[in-house]
Amino acid sequence: MSLEQYQADMGMCCRCSACKFIPMQKIKGSSYSYVCPSIARYNFHAYSGGGRINIGSAALKNGMNYTDKLLDVVYNCQMCGGCDTSCKYAMDMEVLDPIYEFRIKCIEDGKTNPALEKVMANLRKNGAMVAGKGERGAWAKGLGLKNVTKDKVDVLFHVGCQTSFNPDMWKLAKATANILQKAGVNFGITGDAETCCGSRAYQMGYREDFLKQAKKYMAIVKKAGVKTIVTDCADCYHALNVLYDKYELKGDIEVMHISQYIAQLIEKGKLKLKKKVNLAVTYHDPCRLGRLGEPWIKWNGKRKQSDRFIFDPPKPYRRGVNGIYEPPRDVIKAIPGIKFTEMTRIKEYSWCCGAGGGVTDSNPEFATWTGQQRIDEAISTGAEALVTACPWCEKTFNDAIKASGSNIKIYDIVELVEKAL
Amino acid sequence: MALSKDVYKEFEDVVGAENICSDPAIMPAYYSTEFAAVILPKDTAEVQALVKLCNKHKLMFRPICTGWSGMFPKNIVLFDLRRMNHIIEINEKNMYAVVEPYVISAELQAELMKRGLNFCIKGAGTNCSAMLRGHGHMDQTTSGDDRNHLAIEWVTPEGDLVKSGSLGSTDDWFCGDGPGPSLRAILTSAVPPGVTPGVFTKAAVKLYHWPGPEKFPVVGHSPKYTLSEIPANMMARYYSFPSVEKMWNAELKLGEGEICYELMGFNAAMVAANITTCNEEDEAMFNRLSKEVQGPGFFVIIGGNSAADFAYKKKVLEKIVKDNDGKSLKTVEDPEIEGILLCQCIRISASIRETFRPGGAFNSIPIMGQRDLTIKWAIGAGKAKLPLIKSGHIVDDGGAFFGWGVEQGHLGKTEIFCKFDPTNEVAKKAVEGWQKQETRRAFTERYFASTLSMDPDVGPALCNYDQWWKKLVHALDPNGVSPEGGSLV
């Protein structure tokens, strides 16, 4: 794949600015109308989806014109895909894919970001996206969990870098393990042998590193002989379920986010949520579980230009609408005592937490700013707590709360479920 | 031409380092030209200071809102008004709203609907500036063009601040013509080419009663949002007629009856584009609708203030349609399709589907004038598209035109689209040729004179308006820093 492949898509941009906003029919007023954090924060049109692909189009025509400002534009984007969904309400064109290819081209040309380079150095050395101290499986010490490298299990619980190496997030892994145990699931972890799935390397534009990491990861999974992977990280879910499929690495492995798995356990009567949790909450759709979490669609066809262009065979566009939206909501609503309210920007046009695309590393101030916007939106619903389903979101929201002094609480969905057990 | 360091510093001192950029690498985001700089002013005072600097250094400038269209000469300073995005006031009692340039129509409309109000939204869509002047779906209710701009705050091409209408004498925004300087002919008239020189920094727009819900009950997912139910006392229909004459007569009667919230002269191709989610579906739906319609037609929305009011409007509508042998399109009677169109055509959210999706680009001849004359011209202009369709240069819409009655229907807007592939130079030239030929025919056959064209005969035929306009612009802009062309979308 390359930028050239998206020449026709990029040429379709009419600079209508739909990519900056949530779909017009969903705008409820002057607040919370934007979907793109980058244009909302940095204002120049270049920071919007349309601006980015018009720059891409010019680059194909005139060559890459690397400047500090261009790289500032490139790396100040969470790659959240909001632009892609909003554009595709009306247009048949790819937006996020060429933005990805542009970033990948920058990396390949050595036009990297120093902070991201540091993160990648750690990945290459330690197999982790987080420069943590100690061992990956430290969170599980004393829990007596099975390990897929030596035990036969039905389900592999993939923990991910953020949860494994950030002691503040160990509670999520422990809650997940507790829930699976209570439901009687025969599961195991990889412990210290777990390696990064490569998701965030891909988001940062390091495709080759992602591929290396993905191959390593799948070798471990194949050796373990498991058929189902459950993860509580939206980034990992996206890599394992979508990117691995895109690059034909997934095979027949079933990948589920923990919210899907819990929803199934509740439906089958294997998990009972009995304790009341008296809390008014709202839910944040992580980008890589929601719009970017929709399954990869394999399509090999051609764009045919007659009087209007069409695809042969018809191209089934990924428009962000088949992500994991209902299971987390079903789980939250199944918890006794919970009062649930939706925010304005939800599901396919959800606002990003700020963590994507390596922005937490390349520009922490922007990540926190983005998270604060979401916190404000959550507060506007009257919620006492914002629930999410990804440790990266939880961390960014907590950073935003620290910066703003807000007293809203942040929970991962597994924390709430654990309270209700 | 890059700005010198000293000049750049002067601009930077006005807006701060974060809000100015002269790096050529980001310029293609805006347009394929070389800008001297892009600057993001945050308020009127900054705009004034920037304009004065442009005059001092004899630099041309141009403002843009969301950035859809415009003409951008090389080396100009671009004012991107993204930071000027505040709704200043919604005055329910006096029925106006005051906005900055980067408030988009969708934002203002959503706030208004909560208050039982609405405003004139241009056909380009709610993704464009709420300040944009023009025509759209709701013209029967809201009229269009200069009817809707009230008082305006304007930074002249020399950087002076002018407050028009009531704002000029009372600090109130309720009227564009006084007490205070009107300046209507300069500020909001339809005098082309292009827009008023200088920068509109705030404008009051007229508000109208909205009989519909506070918000539409939108359900489903993009790209197919539907309504969970048709709001009470609302209905959307498409009617086709056996002849243009009958359609026009029905349109006129409906206008005089003042019963339509919206009357939009969609053709079958535009209905198809609106209700489908991709080009393949669009093509199939167009073929289906082409068989279903009996001739030209229009789309109607009626909205009642009560059940009785709705019943009355519906009865009148059905009688007028029947009297003119109109036929309701069954496809649109399907509640799902009706809901899609009802919401999309009030919230003006599918214009891009009609214009850009099929080919990637479009060109048109937009006309505002006496409706009966423009209809007659449009029939010929539509037929003139047929050779281009046959040769595959433009999207097949059956040679359709569209237009609609404004206010009571004697005044009207007519527009004809040619949708094509912008990378196909032959198609592009063919469309430009059609545009020139049909615009010229409109003039020579005395239907109207398009002031958008460069036809040298038009000015002399209209009292040399173009010469007077040039003199006026020169007086306002003695340094020639505010070039003509384009629209503030």
C-alpha cells in the first residue's frame, strides 16, 4: 500500500469541511459540534482531514516538501478516524487511509518525531510501547492464573502494554481476571512472555515495526494453540481484530473485546451482576473499539470511471458504523443502580480521548487538551462518572482531570462490572 | 513570494506566533496556489489591524470561512476565520441572530430549533458559514439573498469599521437599512463578481418561525440516518407533472397559498442522490425514479402549527397537485425515505451527495430572477447537456435542471448542474463550453443576464453596472488589496 494508491480518493476532496464536524444531522448546537481534535485545537485547515489529504495530493504532484510545520501537522493527529466517518456520510472516498500512508511515508523517509523515536526504541528493545519498570506479568503475581505457555486454556486474556506496565492500570487486569474467574472461564495469560501487539507502532506510522511485532505476537498465539483472544484494551483489539486481518496475519483466531465477552457471559447466564452501583454515568466510545474497530473488509476491485465513477465489484466502504457500540452499553445498563446518559458525540462520531496516534508521547499537552474537551462533555450530561473501555483512554482522562481539577470519576467498564459482582 | 521577516513580525504581533504561518508546505491544504501567509485572527480588532497592515505593505488579502470555494490570486495573505466561530446573540423577541463568520449553519440551526426558530440556509449545506448569503431549500418560508442579512459589522478594505443599519445608530442588530447607514447595494446585494471587498466580521441574520420539533428523532448510523417517526404535523412528498407548464402553475399556486415550508425543485437525479448512500445505489435509484416520474417535478415539505393547520395545508396541497395532474412519487411516500428527506432537506446535510459524490466535481449556472423566464431558459439549457451525457463527459441525469419558487413563487432560483470527473480535462472543457454557450443564450434571448460571466456585452446592456462597480470598489479599496471573486463559504 502507498500514498499513490489513494490519488483518486485524495483528488475527490472538495474542501467542504464536513470532516471537521460530526455529521450535520447530529449537531445539537454550538457545543460539541467538532469531531476532529486537531482542527479544533490548531485551527489551520491543514490540520483537518481534508487539509491533510489535499497536502497529500500536492505531494504526489510536486514531491514531499518536508518542513517543521508539515511534520507538526503530521504528528499532531490522533489518527482517530473521525474525519473519515464524517466525510463518508456523503462521499465515496477514503480519508484516513491516505492520512496513514502519508505518515508512513514520513517515517520511511526518516522524517520522524523524536519522542516517537524514543518510544519505538523501547519497543524494539523491550517489546513494549510503555517504558515500564519490572516485568510484564508483575500485575498477576499471586493470583494463580494459568499461563498459556504451559497450560491448556480456551481463552487467552491479552493484557496489553499500558495495563501491564502502568501500576495504576493493574486494577483493570485484575478486575478482568476476577470477572473471568467468577464466570468460570478457562482462561490464561501469557505473563512475562506477552509481547506488544504493535497497534500503537502502526498508529505512529511505523508499519514495518508493527508487522515485525505482529508476526512475533502471532507466533506466541499459535504456539499456545488458543482460538479465542479477549482483551480489555481498545488499541490491542483494533490491532488483533482489524490490522492483523488487513495484513493477513489473523488467521482464524477469534478476537473479542472484554465488553463483548462480558455481554455474552451475562446473556448466557454465566455472569450475574447483583450488587447495586448507584452512579450516574456516561460512556466514551474508544476510537479503536468503535469506528475503527469495525471488521476489516477484504475488497479487490477497480474504480471504473464512466459518467460517474463506480467500483467493480461494488466497494463495501468501512464507514465506522460496525464497531463495538452496543455490548459495552448493554453491560453498563445491566448493572443494577446505574443511571446511564449518552453524550452528544457518540458511536461512529465519538470524540477521541486524545491518546491516539502517539500524541500522548509527541505532544502530551494536546492529548490532555483533547481529553479535557471530552471531560467537559461528560460533565454536561450530569454524569458523576465517565466510563470507558480502554486503559489508554482512562489514563488520558485522568491526566485531563488532574489538569482541570474536575471531580468527575473515570472507570473502565471492567471496574464497574467488578463492583457489581 | 514570502513575507519579509519584518513584515511577518508585524502580522505576528497582532495574532501571536501560533496563529500565523507562511510555510508553503501547508498551503495546498487551502488551495493550489502560493499564499504569502495564512493568518487566524480571533476578533474584529485583529481583523482591522491585519487589514491595515495589508494596506501599509500593499499586500492583497482574502478572508475565508470553512473554505469550500473561492478564487485565490497568487501571493495573497489569507485570513482563515476559523477562530471567529461564536454565536454572539439569539434574539428571540426581535427574531434575529448575530454570528461570527465561522459559525456553521448546522450549529446555529440546532440552537434555533430548540427555540422554535429557523433561518435561511444556503443550498451548499449546513457545513457552510451561517453568514453565507444565498438560496436554499426553505426559500418559500425564509426567502433568500439580501432579504436575510440585517445589520452587519464590516471591516472595509482599508481597515475601517463600518456598522450598517440599526447597528450604526443604536447598537442593535434588528435592521439592515436603518436607522443608520444601509449600504445594502454594497454589502448584501447580488452584485457580482464575487463578494463585497473587505471582511464581514459579524452579521445579524433574520429568523423565522419553525413549526417542527426541537430536534429530529434521528436514528441509525451514518451514512443512513433515518427518523424513528415522522414528526407530528409534518409531511414530505415529491410530485411530478406531465409538463413544465403544469408544474410551474402548481408551484405558483402553492407559493401564493403560502402553505409550503419548503418547495425545492429537485429532479429525479437529485432525489436519488439524496436518499442513497453510494454511487452504485444512486445510479440504480435514478433509473428507478426516472421510470416512476411522469415529467418534471418538485419536492415539498409542509409543517403545521397544529393538527388543524396541518390538515388545511395538506388539503390545499393535494388539491393544487390534483388540479395540475401531479402525481406523488411512491418511493418518497415510504416513511423511511420520507424521513430521510425531511431531515436532510431541513438540516441541509446531503448537498455534497448531489454535487461532488458522482464525479468529483460539478459546475453550474445559478440564476436568480423571474421564475417563469428562468424556467423557459432552463429547459433549453438542460437539453443542451444531452450531447455531453451521450459522450460520457458528465453524469447522466437525463438532462435535468432544477429550480424553485422563492417567497410566493414569482421570484425564483434556477440552477443546472453538470457533474464530472475533475481529472478529465476534456470533460472539464466540455462543461465550460456548455456553461459559456448557455449563459450567452440566456442573454441574447433576453431571459436574463448572468453577471457571473465575463461576457463583455452584459455590462453595457445593464447601464454599465460593471464600470460603476469598479469605481465603487476603487473608492473603497484605493490600494487594491481586496481582490474580487469567490464566495465566503
